[in-house]
Amino acid sequence: MANIVIERIRKSFGAFQALKEISLTINDGEFVSLLGPSGCGKTTLLRIIAGLETASSGDIRIGDRSVVGLAPRERGLAMVFQNYAVFPHMTVYENVAFGLRMQKADQARVKSQVEKAAGLLHIEQYLDRYPSKLSGGQRQRVAVARALAVEPQVLLMDEPLSNLDALLRLEMRAELKTVLQSAGTTTIYVTHDQTEAMGLSDRIAVMHGGCVEQVGSPVDVYNHPATRFVGGFIGNPPMNFIKLPVSDGHVAAGGEHLAVPPETGDEIVLGLRGEAVELATLPQGLEMKVRVAEPMGSHLLLTGSIHDQPARVILPAFETVKSGDVIGLKLDRKRIIWLSPASGKAFPAAAA
Ligand SMILES: Nc1ncnc2c1ncn2[C@@H]1O[C@H](COP(=O)(O)OP(=O)(O)OP(=O)(O)O)[C@@H](O)[C@H]1O
Ligand SMILES: [Mg+2]
């Protein structure tokens, strides 16, 4: 078993609290992403799990054994760093072989594993080169190949695809997913790219300011964000948040009256995914002033305002809305979430 249990981890750098109290369990064979904006503590948490940084308090268990105090190499994991440190004095072949040599693998296994990993990352043609003669993206792939070559039980990766162009990134993402899934590798994957996290993960832990705000499957965090931050960070366009007055336990959305959760104040925030709408006639629909209409090919992206608050919605490509139009929107009630204006937290579901 190579599950990872993170229990009440805190980390301070002087007076600054980088991690506030993080608890998270990653199951054996699971792929979990740490997703969040720059500076939220992703790398710090990964380095603590790897043993490169010491937590101020809390426990880390890998495979049911506490690893606190163990050196990185005693923790039985492989890691790809954010700055993809490759050894400059070794050829690409030797870089990829490094972990296997440490394990004293025999020559035949070294060769076959290096070739396999190099093939996967498309770096076969550079095996004899030194890293200084490679591009940033190629070096980064060497670092990923080196980690995969040892077929680790636990793999920690910090933005491993950040230096690749969009197309290669997409391809590598699919390759990684296939390989790690079939090997049953327990993986923690750090990224600030929400599409990457959505595509790869069994579960996503959304981090913000040193805390984990929500943990859930990609579909879950997308459809049921626990906080305004999560809804705004995940999805492109981000979730819309429209503050509306409450009267008699209802808000008016155009001609429709929507029931809100009990015990809300006199205002509530409506959370709405951009695609959870249909074009409707006014005044039945909720009014949106369209500032810009962008035909994206697969869909039509509208930017403007609802109740004088910024909004972005997506309509089918065949709709003929133009910049400057005022349109009505019918909301998909099942997909509405309600949030507290004060705390930014979502009310429990099933109130829509
Ligand atoms: N050694 C250190 N000393 C002081 N502060 C640090 C140190 N390492 C990290 N920090 C601070 O802790 C916070 C979290 O840093 P961390 O590197 O974990 O962020 P991150 O989520 O990985 O961001 P990015 O997406 O930019 O890589 C940041 O505010 C950073 O400035
Ligand atoms: Mg980082």
C-alpha cells in the first residue's frame, strides 16, 4: 500500500504562515492534483512530503509509516521538481538512468527502462546529448522520464509540463495519464493550470492562501464549488457570481422567482456556470447587457453585465447575438448554486 496521509501540516517561514493546517489523504494508486494560484503553498507542501522541507507541525504517512524525520531517499518516492533539475554533467541517458543506478538495477533493466521512458517523453533522439544542448521543454521531459524510469510507487510532480508548448503539453498529459494509471502509481501533481488538473486527476485539492479550500472529483469541484474562490478559479470562463436582493425567500431572475436556501439575509449571491443558460425573450429571461460577443467556432462567448455586475456566458455557435445587444437568459435551475455574500461559502445544494 502506498497511500499518503497528510495530517494537520503547518509551515511557517519566520512570521509568515505558508501552510495553515492541511489534512489530505491520497489513496493507493490515486492521482490527486494540488491546484491553486502562485504562492498558495503547493511547492512547499510537496517539498514537505518529499522530505526536502521540514513542517512546523503535523504528520506525513506514506504507506502507513510516518516519514517525518526520514531523509528524502528513505521515503520511497520519485519527484519531478518545478525547476526540473537535471544533472548537467551527465548525458540524457545517464540522467534518465540515475534512479535505476541508485537502485543497482542490472544493465538490461536500465537499458529497457530508459528506452521506455525516453520513448514515452519523445526524447529518444537526445539520449547522447548533455542537458546544456537541450531546450527548456526538452530538459523538463528528461526530468519526467527520470522519475518514471524507476516505476515509483509514489510520484510527486511539480508543474512538470509547464515549459512545453500547448500541443506537446496536451499529448504528454494523455501519455502521463495512461502510464500512471496502468502502473497504479500514487501521484501528487502540482499545477496552477485548471484544465490540466481537470483532465488528469481522480481528485483535485484546490489550495488558496496556505489552505485547502475543497477536495473533490473534477466534476464535483466544477459543478459544486464550496467557495467563491473555487468557482472562480476553476472553469473557463470562471463561474459568474451575481449578488441579488432576496424578498420572501425568493430572488427575481427576469420573470422567474427562484427559491433561495432558508435563513439567508436580504441579499444572496447566485453562482452560475456560463454554459448553464439558454437564450430567452425579455422580460421573462434574466437581462444581460452584452458588451462583447466573440464567436469562438465551437460556441459563442458573451461578456457583459447582469444586474450591473460582470458576467460571461456561453451560447451555442448558431446564436446571432452581437456586441451591444441586450438579451434575456433562461437559467438552468439545477445548475445554480447559492453563496453567502459575507463568507463566500456555498449553501448546501438542493435548494434551487
Ligand atoms: N524558503 C522560504 N522562505 C520564505 N518564504 C518562502 C520560502 N519558500 C516559500 N516561501 C513563501 O511561501 C509561499 C508559498 O510558496 P510556494 O513555493 O509553496 O508557492 P506555490 O504555490 O508553489 O507557487 P507557484 O505556483 O508560484 O510555484 C509563498 O508566499 C512564498 O513566497
Ligand atoms: Mg510552486
